[in-house]
Amino acid sequence: MLKLQDLVKAYRTDEVETVALNNVNIEIETGEFVAIMGPSGCGKSTLLNIIGMLDTPSSGHYFFKDEDVAGYSEAQLGVIRKQHIGFIFQSFNLIDELSVFENIELALLYHDIPASDRKERVNAVMDKVGIAHRAKHMPSQLSGGQQQRVAVARAVVGNQSMILADEPTGNLDTAHGQEVMEMLQKLNEEGTTIVMVTHSPSHADYARRTINLLDGHVVTESMRA
Amino acid sequence: MFQNHVKIAIRSILKNKLYAIINILGLTMGLSIYLFGGLMANYEYTHDTFFKNYDRVYTIRGEVNPLAGIGIGQVDNVPSGVAPVMKAELEEVEAIARTIFRDFLVSINEDNYYENVRFADAELLDIFDFEFIIGDKSALSNSTGIIISESYAKKFFGDQDPIGKTITLDHEHDLSINAVIRDLPQNSHFSSGVLPMLTRPLNIIIPMSAMERITDFQPDTNWTSTSTGNLTYVMLPETLDQQWLQDQLPGIYERHFPEEQRSFLSGMLTRPLIDANTALWDTIGLPVITIIEILGLMVLIIACVNYTNLATAQSMGRSREVGLRKTLGAGRTQLLTQFIIESITTTMIALVLAITVLEIIIPLFNSATGKILSIDYLSDLPMLLATALIVGLVAGAYPAYVISKESPISALRDSGRKGRGAVWIRASMIAVQFIFSVGILAAVLVVYEQNKKVEENSQIFPKEQVFTLDRLNVEQMEDRHEVLRNEIMNIPYVEQFSLSSQVPYEQTNTNIKASRVLNDFSAAINFNQLNIDDQFAVLYDIPIVAGRNISRDIAMDTHIRENKAVNVLVNEIAAKVIGFESSAAAVGQVFYEDEGDRGITTYTIVGVLEDRNILGMFNDVKPFFFFKRDASYRVASIKLSKNASFDVVDDIEEVWTEVYPDYPMQGKYLNETFQMVYMLFELATSSLATFALFALFLAAIGLFGLAAYMAEQKTREIGIRKVLGASNNQIIRLLIWQFSTPVLWATPIALGLSYYASNKYLEIFADRISLPYGMLLAAGIGGIVISWLTVATQAFTIAKTNPVNALYHE
């Protein structure tokens, strides 16, 4: 699915250069469920942003489906991103002014899909994540777990082949966290590649592979039996 | 504490320079315009207050009979016959006096000048306490003594004693100077007109008792003549008020007004003296000063709304400061005070700048208009400060409220999110701004287009090519009219010469009642009368559609009063309204005029002229009839060839001086006659345009502020949209759309308002531009385009930010 080769991301201010990622080499196969762990400031989110093409590396290569996208412009990245990648954030990032249905539909609005089609797909995905009965509610009327389910629905409604989740359970209690993890697992079993940043070892256990980062380096990689 | 507030206010102004400059500039603009409008209105409304008895003096106005069809509701005067009967019947009245204007050729020493003089009743001096430099109130008591103004005395007699010196009117009537009065200040109705050229300063006062001798006009028994500026003043004792006076007028009207005059004036009204100078606007039906006040206030409101909007937007960046202050124990009132002091400080800075602007503009305005506006700091300062205080309070109240109501935690967290309500309120404010400014803009376009039409219509006469000589209707000049014609026709470049009683664009109506049935004038039609020579139709290029032109060789073509009959020309519309089937059918037919004691005159139509709008401007083409009457010509029109050199006017003057050595030449191009009236309309366009420009500019600034604020609010939403695949273009389109929604729904309201206002304005004109829809639409589109340009920069900036920044914003 994707391959990072000698990837470096450095932030430069007037006086100091901060290296967020240093010579990172990672390969992720289609259909994998990968967890990225590490202490605060180790570069997890930067890595996820680069994989998600929200940010660009300073040097090195990023092969996405055998295409080196490292030097692509923002617009080019945008095209790939909207076709293949879905995002889930810790803070849900739903739009307060839109209803549940509209929030999910938003992801399709940028895909040239006729309205009737959109309605069908949004309804289907709402059923899948169990939020259909809340279709007309506004985000502020939902619990955190429900909001995150909407976010998951939004991430997959466009048939994205990869989901990037940045601490998806960070704002949720244990029960709701569990629910979201099971949902991700189910998606993975259906073939979606999932890359997840997390602090929680128990949630990392849902993944088949765990990558540990420290100060911008990959320190260990472990596979679950 | 207060000092601390002011210090913080100044620092925060310095810190946010862009916002501060926009704020201060906007408020300066708003305050300047509002204050200027206020000063001007106040100036116009306080005329004549320096007269001791001003609050007891009233003028009598005529209420125009709607059936008279002259398009105005009131005139500022009544016939001069009214005053004597009022004096006889109303014993309670302290004094009544009339003034009547006349133009004369005035000779002093050996020099001749045209001068506007006033005939006045002696009681005028009881009503107005003029300051006598020499002489006293008895000056008007004999019919050959006159009063002149100080500056007039100085101009003609220098340091000599003017008393007893002789002034001659029309080379015929000698008058001697009895008294000299101090010049009146500019802010008196005696000396101020709407335009400098309409201003007739009080230079020569002649006793009313001399009027009949000098002019044949009988003021005490005249019930037919009304003319703007010929006022009748009434001074009441302190115990009586305007209502009392008003109540007496219907009785006087009923008992004395001649029957035939009632179709013109249907009643009489009173007005306080201080209104006398603004009377012209009432007559036209355009309350200009009120309009200026309202527009000034609108612009100020727009400026306030701007401040409110920008300050609220800007306060988002300061919630951290507020949270901190709250955590440290600042109460809500203290925070409110702090932010309001900040807005008042800004307004005070704007006030100082606005006063500077006014001090620069007022002298320019004064020299352009001949008015004497000034800021009297002693009496105006409280008003100025109060205005700034109120503006600061009004503009600062909402942002202060919004920012101080937050809980310290959410303020510290700087969530940057406010409820929908706040945005809604501010979007409405933007809408109000655009309603005002697009509304004014639309009105400007309509007024401009209509003026253009008036100007285009005026092109039917070659006004740049015609030079006119005025004031030929003096007995001593009449027998040399033909000499003048022959001499002038000899000048190179002169193509034609014509004499007439009036020329195009002059707003004078001389009417007769014309009837086709002898002895029955019940269904008579109003015809405008114009006395012309045989060259008039040729010079002004008016085709003869039927019959023939009048000729000097046919005896019946020249009017001689004793004949009671004359051959005339009519225009097409006259032929039609009096009932002829066609122009050709009218030729050879007759109509009659009942001249009362003088009997009935028979007019035989020998030719029909094509319709031409002789009065031009706002008038409809009126029914006219034209005939030759040699003793009635006032103006000579001289048509010059297109390539005529400027010297030709010198040549004309030379000829004039030879023919009429005793009379100064009164020459001007026909275009100047046109411009005299047209200027009023242009004035309307240019002042409206100024308001519209300022209003739009301010509204655009306001929108910029709202866009900046909304942009701040929307960074997260935009981040989400981008992550979901929205392109920059899609985002920009979305933002521009969202930012300009208030403008979009303000536009139809604005256009509705200006549609109403423009229609009111167009009603003044007979020949109006067809439908102002296009114009209104253009203004609406203009407003929307301006709003889009304003928000586009904001939209571009946010659309280009990396979505990551937005998403981790919390």
C-alpha cells in the first residue's frame, strides 16, 4: 500500500532546526492494521499527517501505491487523498452547523456523486456504524462515542481504502472507546487498511503490528501473533 | 483605574494598527459627514435669529391650487394686495410690511449698473432692527428717499458722505440716499440664496410709496402677481402665536381674494421667519436639508456599525487577555468599562481628525457657496463631545458585551467559537449598511441618468452656438432694436439674429386662456405665449409642419393692440389640445382670448411649428402660441457659426456700445441660461454621489471586518472540508458565498427603497427616463461585486492555509 524511505521532516525557525522525523523507513501492506505508539512529541502525529498527505516530508521518498508522492503539490495530494484516505480525529472534528447526515454526506460532496446515490451510501454507512436513528441530530446533541461513530462513517463513506486515525479513543470513556475500536477492527476485516496513533496499549492490541517511535526514530516494530 | 483603561486602550490601538486605522478612518469619515450635515442644517435653520423680534415675525405663503397644474404645492409669497387688507382688518398685528424685487439700470455718478432693488413698506424697519450707520428709521417715510447698504455706499462713494447723493433708475427716476445700514450677515434670508446666483443682497431699499410712480405697478391693489422672494412679513405681539395668525387667514382669503385668482392660490399659510431662507426647497418639493441630515446620520450609523463589527472581530484575539483579567478578579462591569473606554478613546481620536477635516472643508465650501458656516467651539464643543461620546458608547457596547460575558475558562481556552446569535446579529448589521449604501447608490444612478436625459433633451437647441443679449425691453431701447439687428448681422461669424420675449430654458410661463368659441371661455385652454420675430423659428431650427412662418411684410402678422386681432403660429400640441384634427386643419382657423376690460382678441393660426420643449428641464412640452409684437422683446439671440472665434463676443459688445451707450450689455451664451437651472439637478447628483461613495466605502470596510471574523471562526470547518477533499477553489467559492449572504439579502430591500425614492424624484420631471430597473439592478450588482472583492482576499488567505493547522487548533 505505502512505503516510506529515508523520510525526514524538519521544522526550521530562525535559530533552531527541529527534526520531527529522522530517517523513517516503514512499509505498510494493503489490509494491514498498524498502531503507532510513543511518548508525546515523538513525531507520531507528524508521521500520520505525512502518510495522510496533509503535510509533506523535507526529504526522502513516500511511495503510495508505487507512486512517489513526496514532491507532489498540495493540489495533487488533495486528489489522491480524497480518493483513498479517510481520517478520524481525537476531537471528532464534526461541523457544528451540519446534521449527522450532512456531516457524513460532506465527504461525498467533493466526489462528483449524484444526490440520490449519496443518500443511499450515507444511509448505508449510518446503518453500519449504528447511528441511523440520529441522522437529523446536530453533533452537539450526541455523546462523544456517537460523534466519533459519525466521524468513522464519514471517513469510510467514500469507499476509502485506508483510514488514518489520530487517537480516535482519546476523548472517549472506556466503553465508548471499546465500541470504536471494534468498529475499526470490523472495517479492517472487511479489507480497509488502518493506521492508528494511540497512547493506549490495550487499544494498540487491536492492531496486528505496532510501530514504536521515539524522538523521530522507529525504535521497535512488533507483530501480534 | 480610569488612567489604566485609557493606557490600555491606546496600547491596544497601537498594537493592532491595521484595525485601528480602519476603525479611526471609518469613524472620522462618518463623523465628518454627519457633523458637516449637522452644521449645514443648523446654519440653514438658524437664519435671521440675530433680528431682535425674529420669533414674532411670520411670512405669508400662498397655497397653490392643485388644479392650477404647475407642479408645486406652495409659493413663498402672496399678491401684494393682501398686506393692506390684513392691516386694515387685523388690529392686533404689530406691523406688516412687503418687499418687492425689481431689476433696474441704476446710474450713480456717470456709471450704469444693473441692480436688484427692493421696494419696501416703511414698517419693514419696525420689524427688522437694521443697524443704521447714518440716518434712522424715518428714511423710508418720503417717496424719494432710499436706504443703501454700507458696502454699497463704500463701493460707490468711497469715503464721501453718501447722504443726499442721487441714484437714478432707468435714466429716469431720481432718488436720494437718506440712510446707510450695516451689511447684513450672510445667514439672513435677505442675503442668502440656495445658489450664489440666486442670492440678492439687500443693497438698495426704496419706499413702496414710490413703486407706482416708478414702475406703473400698483402694489396695494394687485391680486394677480406672485413672484418668489416678494415676501409679506407680519410681526405679532408677544401674546399671539402662529396659530392665531393662521386662523385669521381663511377669513381674509374668503372676503378679499378675487374669484379668478382662486384657481391659482387656494389659500394662505404662515411660516416663521427663520424658515424663509429654505423656502425654495419647499417650493420645489425636495426637502434638501432634511435629506442631507438623514444621509449624514445614515453614514454615521454605517461607521458605528463598522466599529462594532471590527471591534467584535478583533476582540476574538483578546479573549485570553479577558480570561486572565477575570481570573485575576476583574468584574464584568470593569471589563465592560474597559472596552467602552477603548471605543470612546478611538472615537475621540476620530473626532479630532474629523474636526481637522471640517476645518479644511468648511472654508472651501464657504467660498464655493457664499455661505459662512463655521464651527463655534465655544457653543459647539459640548455637542461635538456628546456626539463622540454617544458614538463611542453605541459602537463599543456590543463588542464590550460579547467579550465580557464569556466565562474565564472558555476565554482562556480561546476556543474562538461564538454562538450563532452573534454572527447573526453582525450579519444583520452588515445588511443594514448595505441597504443604506446600495440604496443611495441606486438613487444616484437614477438621478444621474435622469439628468443626462435632461441634458440630452436640451441638445435640440444649439445652446453653445447661441449668444443672447438680455434686457432689451426698455422703452428707450425699443426703437433701436432693428439698428442692433443690422449692425450685429454685419459681424463676421454671425449667422442669424432673432428677438423674442424669452429664450429656451428660461423658466417663465406667460399664459393666456384660449378658446375656440367666441364669448365662451368656460372650457378655455392654457396657452403659453411667446413673442417672437420672423427669425425665431429659423434661428432655433423649428420646422414649420403646416402653413407658413410669420412675416414682417404682412401687416396682420404684427400685433397692434388696437387691432384686437393678429396672425399667430402655434405648436403641434397646442393645435391638438384646442381641438384641431391635424396641424394642417388648424391653419386658417381662429381662437380667442378674453382680455377683460380690453375686450376679446382674435388669433388667426397661419402656421404650425413642430413641438419643441422650450422650457426644457423637468417640463412637459406645453401648448405654445407665437406672434410678433415689436415692443415686447426682451432678449436677442445671436447664432454664431460653429467655427466662430472668441473675439466675436468682443465685436458684439462693440456694436452694443455704439447702439446703446447708456446701457451695459447683458450678454451670455444660451448654455449659461440652461446651466443656471440644470445646476440644481447636478448639485443633487454630486452630493448624493458623495454620500453613496462614503457609505459604500464604509460598508465595504464593515464587510471586511465581518469576513475577517468569520474566517477566524471557520478555520476548523475549512480544515475538515479540505481533509475531505475540497479544493481551494471550492473553499474560496464557499467562503465568498457565505461572507456575502448578508449583502445578498440586503440588496432587494435596498433596491425596493431606492425604487420608491427614485420614483419620487422622477415625478418632478415630465419627460422621465423610462424604467429605472436596469439602473437599480446595476447598483445591486455593483454592491454585490464590491462585497465579493472585499471578502475575496480573506477567502484566499484562509483557503490556502494548511488544513492541519486548523484541525489541531484546539
